[in-house]
Amino acid sequence: MSSTTANHSSLIENWDTETLIIFLRDLDINLDEDDFKILRKQKIDGQIFPDMTERKFMKDGIKREPAMKLEKQAKILKEGTKAFEKGKIKYFWLFPCRIWSIQHFISWSTNKFGPTKRNEAHTVFYNTLYIFRDDPMASQEILEVVRNLLLNKKISGKKGRKPLADTSNLQEEIIEKPASSNISKVLDISTDIPLRSDGTIDILEILKTAVRDFDQGIIALGSSRSYKSSNHLYVNSEHYIKVPRESTYDAEMYRVQVNWLRKIHGYEITGQWHLEQVCDDGDYHHLYCDLTIKKPNSPHLKALLELLATASIPKLNGHFDQVFKYEEQLNPREIWIVHFSRKDSVVSDPYWPCEKLQERGLNVVHFWHDRDFKN
């Protein structure tokens, strides 16, 4: 995921105005620079933002539609502050709504943060659903998913079944047990780890193999559900085409890596590793590395992965530089930019980092695919 999504180590109240703007920009809710200028002028930061309302935003000069969107985000952050500090509420931005479930939430939470308390998982998951249910700006798709999840919760209770949150015991037990050979049935790929001739892990082959196991339907639906605009980039010879967002690819890459490298071979897979750093502007920043691969008994990371989706050249250059901020603290053996793109020329005319960055160890791979993820 992006380096702007907060996790358990980042308290919202500690966000300065620029950190808040970075977070809002990454949500892709079509705010423009005029909106961000007003936030800067009014010095809206993490302490103020959760208490802001549509009326207050409009009083500051923000138009009604963006003011409504900002109030929605303020409400979600305020209602979920406790969960947000633990990183759990990020789940609802990381994964498309069509795959939300209490079981999946508990599994993901346990993989990222360790064993999850049953009551906490239940509270975070369903309280966040109620927020979406009562949100007038929520999409019809989200509302339908939320209603079904809440309905299933009620039906389960009427039948006298165990509360859904209690299934975390089962989830934790499954995740913590050593993986058996049957886990290979979860994947459509070979369970062996590809190695180079010198015996080291072949990260490029791992990425290629993982992408082959991406769920075709999830990626295909990204262009109509979890999407962003290609803007000026040509996709099918047109501008401003809906293409999957980074979170669509991130969720699939994380799923495959956990089921394959973690459950079968015992590797540590970490998503959104929280880093803190004083950057060139002299300010204190929170950074979030998309994905890392590490062998538990090794002092070094095997690889650091930064994902992008249908990115422009300036965006690529920004990540080429950004990834070395992660490298300074994490010291991985290999650094990879993994670019998924629908751009027409990404294969015929790929964009590579300069020789200086390549000499520093930066690796880049571009994956192009069609809308249905068949080619």
C-alpha cells in the first residue's frame, strides 16, 4: 500500500497538516489543490480534523461536495481512533468491499499484528460497518455489502450460533500451526521457492509466479469498482480510463505471499511497515513500506517491495527516490519497484531508473495486463 496510510504506530492526533493532506490525497476522493490550500491556511491537523463537520469545512471556504467527503473521513477517523491506532481499521481501505468478512478481517489482522482479541476484532469490524451504513456518501456497492454482513451477523445470532468474533480462536490456531503440505491446494502455483544458481532467492521469479496466481476476477473488477483515473496516460488509446488502484494489487500480492512464503516456508511477510524519519524538509514524517520478505533467522530482509498502479513518469521517479528512505532503515538485500500498469506503452517503451539508482541496487519490474486480466 501507499506510504500515506496510517497504522498502529501512528496516532492521528500527531499528524501535522501535511501528513493529513498526504493521507487524504491517497484516498483518491477527488479533492483538489484549492481544498488542500484551505486546509493549510486554516492549519487543520490531526488534532482538529476528527472534530470537523461539513458546516465547518464550508465556513472555511471549501465547497459543499468536498466538504461532505471530508466530513465523512473525519467521522470515520473519530469513530475509529482506537482501532486506527492499532492499524486494524486500515483493512477497510486496503481490501475491496466485496471480500470483507469477519473471518478474513481476523486472519489479516492476526497475520499483521499477531493474535487478535476476539472482542476487539468483533468491535472494530462491526462498528466500522455501522459507520459505513450510516454514511450518506457511501457507494451503493459498499452499502449492499455492509447490509449483507450485518444481516448475516443478526441471522447467526438468532440461530444461537457462536458470535462471529469467537471464530478468531479458530483463525489464530490455523495461522499459528506449522503449514502442512495441503496448503498448496490454496494456490495455483508450485509451492517451491525459485532460487538462483548461487542458492539465493530469485525475487523476480517470485513476483512473476505470484502474479500468475492473482485472482483474475478481483483484478478485472478493479477497473469498475476499486479504480482510479489513468488521467493523461493512454489506455486502449484513450485518456482518463478507469484502471485498478494500487490497493487492488497490494491485497492480492499480500494474499499470495502469506499463503505461499509464510504458511509453507516460514518467511516473515510484513505489509505497511511503519517507519519514522526526519526528511529533507526538516520535518518529522511517517513512512510506510508496502511489503517486505524476510527469513526469521536472518538479520536482513530478503527484499523490500514498493507497489505502484498505472503510474506516470513523475510518479515513478518519486517512488524511485522514496524507496531508498525505506532502504536506509530496513537494509534489505534487494529493493524492488513493482509497477502494475494498463498504460499502452508500458511494455513497448518501459521507463527505467537512471544508472546511478541502478548502481545503488534499485530493481524495477513492469507488469502490463488487459482489462479482464486475461493477457
